Amino acid sequence: MTATPGTPATPPYRSPSTARPRRGPSPLRDTLALLCLPVLAAPVLAAAFAGGGTRRWFGGRAESQRAEAQAAKDAAAAAFYELDTAQRDLRISVETITAVDDSPAARRAASDFEALGARIDEASRQYIQAVDAHDLDRHDLEAGAASRARAELTAAKDGLLAVRQELDRFGGSLGPLLGTAETRLARLAPAVERARQSLLAASNALDAVREKNLRADELAARLAALSPELTRLNQGAGQHGVQATLERAERLQREAGTIRAEAERLPERAAEIDHRLVSLRTRAEALTTRAGQVDPVLSELRRRFSAACWQDLQQVPAQAAENVRQAELKLREAQTARDAQRWPDATSLLSTVRALLNATDEAVSAAGDRLNRLNAVQKDPQAEIERTRFAIRDAQRLAMTGRTTPDPRHARPLDDAVARLERAIGTLEGRHPDFWHFLTETEAVRRTVARVVAQIREERGGVT
């Protein structure tokens, strides 16, 4: 609403005599005046004293119409002011929603409110025109004019009440959106404060680390990179919007918390890197000793077994020596990175050292394990055969459980496993049996059987 017409009260009627300034009382003057008045003036004087001055007397019907029009005017004015107040209150709610929520529903609410505002303006315009068109304080107001005024003012009031009902219904529909917006607004100030406190805590954690002669340059750079975001946070929601400010505060709190946690863990991390340096250095020295024992193992394998049993181990001594050399080089680089407090580099280099030593350990262990297994199967190949046959028979019993004939999907791979085992047993015949091929074949057969068993149990829901 752009205008609020005034509704001045009808001023009390004053006669010219009562409108003049009165002089102070004088009993002598008043007595002389009464004595000098003619006899015919007495009724007029009496009327003046009784009525307080001259006043024009209107007819009863005109006065009644005037009163009804005035009542209609008052009712319309009350409706106008109530609508204006309701619109102002609802505008605050809509502005709260649009400041926080950019969803399609929020945008639609703002658009609907503007359309409703146009209807409110039209109803207000009709009311103002009706008020301006009729002067109910005119002394010569006719009954017909008063009746028309009453009708137009009543129609204006009805229009105001109708649009007020629309406004109330619209306000009721905003409940969910307004509740969400108010919740976000309630979260804003605490979120901003938490972000600031998190940044302060991260800065304090870095100071504490520096006091222990740990530079933490990488963490300090990450904290400094948050400064522009802190500036935007301090500029507030008025400039950047409530939702964007809330998201920025939560992001700053999260990133500052990560920096703080890493800073607090930095002394522990430095101690852990020192421990790993010592441990891996010791392990490299031990592997150097173990790698020197591979050659005697290979010599025995060559002497007692066919070439197929040891050919793949020929490169183990040279590869082990190279791996240990590379590991020792990376250990020196890791020590340099640790001394420079380049913690990520030191951690990465130590991971490389560990991988090299693991590969060396496996290769060196494989040579000794090969000799042990070949010795066992050469001494008693029947134990390996019975172990594999037991696995096959167990799988066959499972495949026949609850059936008169086995499922071809299960029977076929089990039959193939039996044939493969028989072929592997055949390789043990001759002057120089390939025991390693026999061992790899029996292992492959057991893996096939294990897959069939797992398939049967899965199909039966784990019931065996």
C-alpha cells in the first residue's frame, strides 16, 4: 500500500460567539448588560445560554444516513489498516525465505506474493478513491449522498476483506518454507562462530608445533589459503547470502579442523617416521644376509631336482641384491626428507622401501620354501595325492546330497579334476620326475574343487 488516507474526526461546532476570546469576569459589567437588554431579547439570550451558541439543525434521516456512512468509513479504515499490517508482516516472512532458500518452491512463493501484492494495491486504490470521493463532514450532506458513500465504502471494505483472506491463506501455505528458512537462520550465527573458533584453534596448534622445532610449512600454507574465505565470511550474509555464508562457515570449520588435527599429530608423525627409518634399515640389513643364503639353496635344487623345479628361481640372488640396494638408497632419501621436515615425501619414500623389501623377502623365502616342499613330495608323494583325492571325494559327496544324479555344472569340473590329478601322478614316473609340476597341478586341482564347493553352497543358501 502506497498511501494511507487520513480520517479526521468531525470537529465540534462552534458558534461565532463561542469562538471569540472571552475576557475576564466582571460582575458589574454583566449586571449592567442585563439591565440594558430589551424585553424581546430575553428568549434569544435564554437560548444562547441553554445551547452554547447557534447551531444548524439537520433532519433525522440525513443524520442517520451520515452516521451509517461514517460507520462504513470506519469499518473500511480498520480493514485497510489490518490488511496493511498483515501484508508488512508477510513480506518479512517472504524476504526471510528468499534470503535463505533458492529452491523453485521459494522462487514461486516470492512470485505469488508479488501477484498478491498487485491485488492488494487494487483493493487499496478502490478504498482510497471511495474515501476521497465523499466528504462526510459537509454541513449540507444530503441523505442520498450519504447513502451512496455508505455503499461505496462498504464495497471497498468487502474488497479489502476478500484480499485479506487470500493473504491469510497464502501465509498459511508458507509454513514449511518459513520453518526451513528460520532453522537455517538459527544455524547461521553458531556456524560462523564455530568456523572462527576452528581457524583460531588451527593457528594455535601450528604455534605449538613450531615451539617443538617442527616447521609444518605445508600446514601453514594450507591455513593461509583459507584467509580469503575468512574475509568473505566476515563480510556476512548480507553481502553473500545466508545459504552461501552457511556453507562457507561449515567448509572453513571442516578444513580448519583437519589442519588442526594434522598439526596436533605432527610430533607423533615425526616420531613414527624416525621409528620406521630405524626398523626398515635393520630389515634391509637382515635381508642382505638372507639373500646371501639363496645361492646354496639353488645349488642343492640344481643337484637333486630337474631343471623345471628351479629354473624360475635363477634370478632371485641378483634381484634380491638389487632390491636391497634400491631400498638402502631410498632410505637415505627418506632420511634427508625427514631432516628437512618434508613429511609427505618422507612417508612416500618409506612406503617404497617397504614394498622393495617385501618383494625381496618373498623371493628369498620362495627359494627355501621350494626346497622344503620338493623334499617333502620326493620323500612321500602319496601324501599329496591322498590330500587332493580327499578334496575331490568330499566335493562329490556334497554334489550328490539330496540328489539321485549330480548336476552337470558340478559333475563336469569334478570329473575333469579327477582326470587332471591322474595325469599329474603320471609325471612322477621316469628317472627325473618333475616334482614341481606335480605340486602345481595338485594345487590347481584343489582350487578347482574349492570353487565347485563354494558354488554348490551358494546355490543351496549355505546349507551343506
